[in-house]
Amino acid sequence: MTRTLHGFGLGLRPPHYASLLEGDAGAVDWLEIVSENFMVAGGRPLAMLDRCAERWPLAMHGVSLNIGGSDPLDGEYLQALSKLARRVRPALISDHLCWTRHQGVQFHDLLPLPQDEASLRHVAMRVHQVQDAIGTQLVLENVSSYLRYAGDTLGEAEFLSALVAETGCGLLLDVNNVYVNAHNHGIDPIDYFNALPAPAVKQIHLAGHSADALGSGLLIDTHDAPVCAEVWSLYGQAMRHFGQVPTMIERDDHIPPLDALLAELDIARGIAASVRLELAA
């Protein structure tokens, strides 16, 4: 039986395999995997994944679905994704609202989409195709961006809201990405939250970012640092708006010992508990 997410999770990363499996399973409520890392025939990654799946609910999070791209959806990729889902029985399957490939070339980056009606229709058609292929709801994450298209006619949150209405997809709210885009593009993060359909938000990501080393003034979503105070504050606002959504810490570079990430999870728990008490008063 498929399990559901609740509480506070971490991204499963190889440096933490042993610490997680040898430690207290209750220190983490669930784990998120990068789907592509486990689309393999066998070996240590799948063996570790099977052991983790015995102890925790899992979420599958992809980085190369290319939901917004112009290339046809990759049928072999969708078959591999479905095969992994049958093995893992994930609580949800997610990817990013972006494009990652063009004319067969994979860019290994999460590139922003034009925010207009034509793009919305294109992405909605492809979301329907993916949901038919995997047999479940697709959950899409808002990405960080460093430019806007001159022809944009919709805000990102309005685009996401319309996509949910059209396809029934879910949303993965990356609070750090909202903060980064608020800084880079001058948007109001609370207005952004207000424009999203709250019941569609199935999961929250928290992560760190960096200032552009070239001095542009942009913030870059690097996932290589602790969550900053401003993002923690925005997370509290998200909890007030969306409720007690399952939340996780992402770290993909400069990965610290597991205890450091567990300490960040405790901060998230404390904020969520404070908001819960505040709203109950």
C-alpha cells in the first residue's frame, strides 16, 4: 500500500546512507529521492533504496522530465519512471515547471518558461500525457529564475494556478525559490502565495542560496548552504497560508553531516508548531 507524507523529511543523499540506516528512524519522517539517480538496473543505489523504503515513506523528485520543452516527451524515460514508482510506491512523484532539453540535447539545468497562454496550453497537454503514463498525479515545483520573458502575460503563480485548474496536477512549493525570485524580479512573495490554490500544495522544499559571484546582484539557487533567516520567516508565512504541508530540507552541494540537517529540520518543526499554536489561539 502506498504511504503518505507527513511531517518533515530530507533528500536522500549518498553521504547519509549509513547515518540514516544506523540511526533513529524517527528523526526523519520521510525521504525524497532524485528519481534519475535510481533509474538503474541494479547495484548499491537500488539496494540502499530498498532498505530506506522499508523504513520511511518516499517521494520521487525528478530533474529531467522536460515538461515545458518543445521536444516530444521521452517515452523511455516515462517507462523507467513508472518502473521505479512501482518499486518504490512513492507518496508522490514530482518534477519542475521548466524545460531542460532541446533537439535532443540535455542541458542539465532547470530553465524558465514563458508565462503566457500558449505556454500554458502546451504544458497542460504534456501534464495530461505524463499523468496518463504514470497513472497518478504529477506534482510540479516552481523554479528559481534569473530573467523574465518580454512577452509574459501571466505571473508565475497565476500560471501555476491555471495549470492546476486545467490538469489536476499538484504543486511542490519551494519557499527558497519564491524568495530568490522575489529578490531577482521584485515580486511580492505573499501575493505569490495568495495566487496559488492552497489545496494543490502537496509538499514544501527549503534550501539555501548564494549571491551571484559575478556581482550582478542576483541570488542563485545553489542548494549549498543552510536555510537563511529570511527564508525561515517566509516559511512561517507559508505555514500560515497553506497549513501543515509536509516539508523537507534540500542540500545538493557542500553537504554537511546528517546531524546538521536534522538540526535544520528541528527549526522547521519549531516554526510549524508555533504557527499551529498561533492559529489555534
